[in-house]
Amino acid sequence: MIKIDSVTKNQLKEVYKTKNVGIEGNILKLIDTEDDIEFKKYIKDCSEKDKDNRRKRLEVTKQVQNQNNELVKLNSENKNILLELQTTLTNVELSKQQIEIQNQELIDWKEDNQRLTTQLQEEMVKSEVARVEAEKSKESALNDLDILQKKTQTELIGTVVKVALIVILSVGIITTGMYCVALYNGKDTQIIGSTWSNMFGILLTNAFSIIGTIMGVKYASEKK
């Protein structure tokens, strides 16, 4: 046990009365009061005060621990919130990038569609031009064919007319020659003359009929 002299005891009690500051800690258990009632009361008050301070410090410590636990919990929750927020921001950024990619793809598709539309219009114009040129070529070919047919018909008609005239002239010359020979030889020309007249009339009639028919066909086939 620790013994304290009377002067120190008085000083300790005086400090406690004036400044409310006493001895604290386990040392209180080691002080010998020596049957000093006032000092014993001082030690008792200091002990109670020390217990009270210890209790208060314990409560404060518990409060601090609780606050620390709450702070740790809040920190964990904040971390989770920050993590979720970061995940959300990442998803938003990815969505933004996807939207930008889709918008770019849409723009590219519109440009390709516009280009294809322009090409299709150009091809349609070319096709129309080709069709018009084909129609013109067809008309030109038909005109050339018509001209060729008319030329061939004209040449054929001319040939037929020439042949018919030659035949008529030949028959007429031969018949006339035979009639003249019979006439100069003193033969009977009555039968030959009537035959010659009939044949010559038939030839002339047929010749003019053929020529008239050919000329009529030619006239009907001409434009003017």
C-alpha cells in the first residue's frame, strides 16, 4: 500500500475542491487512507468519479465504435452505390456508343440507298434511251425493209412488163411474119388471117390486162 503524508493529502483535497481534479486510475486501489475520514472520502469520491469517467469513456468508446461501424457500413454502401453508379455509367456509355454506331449505320444505309436509287434512276434513263434507240432502229429497219421490198417489187414489175412486152412483140412479129410469108407465096390467107387477127387481139388484150393490173398494184403500193 502507498502511504501519503498529510501535506500531500491536503494539497490533493484542495485541488479536488477548487479545480475538481482528483486522482484517477488503479493507483486509487493502492493508496492507504490510514483511518483518515476526509481523505478516505476523497479517495471514495475520486474512485466514484473515476468509475463514472470510465463509464463515460466506455460509452463514448461504444458510440465511437458504433459510429465507426455505421461509417464502415455507410462506406460499404457508398462503395456499392459508387460501383452501381460506375456500372450504370459504363452501360450508359456502351448504350451511347451502340446508338452512335446504329446512327452511323443508319446514315450509311441511307447513303447507300440514295446511291442505289440514283444508280437505278440512271439505269432507267439509260434503258429508256436504249429503248428509244431500239424503236428508232426498228423503224429504220422496217423502213429499209419496206424500201427494199418496194424496190424489189418495182424491179420485178419492170421485169414482168419487159418480158410481157417482149413476148407480145415476139408473138406479134412471128405471127405477122407467118402471115406475110403465106401472103407472098400465094397461099390461102383467110384462115391464117383470121387466126392471126384473133391471136393478135387476144395477145394485145391479155398484154394490156397484165400491164394494167401490174400498174394498178404498183400505184396502190406507192405512198404518193
